[in-house]
Amino acid sequence: GHSKDVISLEFFKEDRLLASGSEDKNVVIWDMASQEAITTLSEHTDYVNALAYLRLSDRLISGSDDKTVKLWKLSRYRFPASLSGHMSSIRSLSLSHDNKRLISASKEGTIIVWDVENRVEVCRLEGSSNTITAVALVADHRYALAASSEGQ
């Protein structure tokens, strides 16, 4: 398990598995039937604040206070890619319905839209002077919604 507080959760594999992100800088994968930890993913260097599951390619995505987004290949429990571009802690992640776009939002008020397959930044949205606490991408990719600590 974890040695510090759990901050984020994500069910996947038809709710048979659970990922938990923690202040201990780790992501733990849990088997829900046995309620036992399967493995610990430990490549982040700071708190793991956000998790998302990319079902089409069987990858878990994690966002951290270390300013990175990591894409973990679940078949081998390793990460093949790290996405960098934020200047502060990543607070929220959201995937498009077709799993082609990922949004990451950070403490400095920046949202980055990523092309998941090519692992490149598609666009950067700036405008909030406060921490963005949650993001969502509308199905047609035309709109990104954000909640912030400004109460909006």
C-alpha cells in the first residue's frame, strides 16, 4: 500500500482494478477481488494528484506535483512516456471520449491539450490566475471546461 495520504483514484479494467495516487509519490495498482496491491509504480518525484485510464491502449496516466504526466503501459507496469510542459503541479487530467486527446491542468492556471498517440502538445490554454482544480474535454474536442479556485 501507501505510506502517506492517498490523493487520487481511478477504476479500470471493468472496475476489477483500482489505481491510487499518493503523497508518497507512488501509484499503487490494486486487485479489487483480493483487495491486495498488485504493483507499485514509482517514477514520480512528488505527490501524484491525478489519474486517468486510457482504455484503447491499456495505459494509466498520472499527473504529479513534479510537473509531469506519465503514461504507464499496464501490460508490463512500466512507463513508456513522460509529458512535460507545465510550470507547476498538475492538478487534474481528463481524456476525450475517443481517447485521442488528454487535458492536463496545473496549479499555475494552464491547461495543455495533448495528442495521446503522438505524445505531443496540441495547444496550450492560459487565462486563469488561480489553480485549476478540474478539467473536462467535450466529446467533439471543440471545448475544454475548467474549474478553478476562483469559484468558477
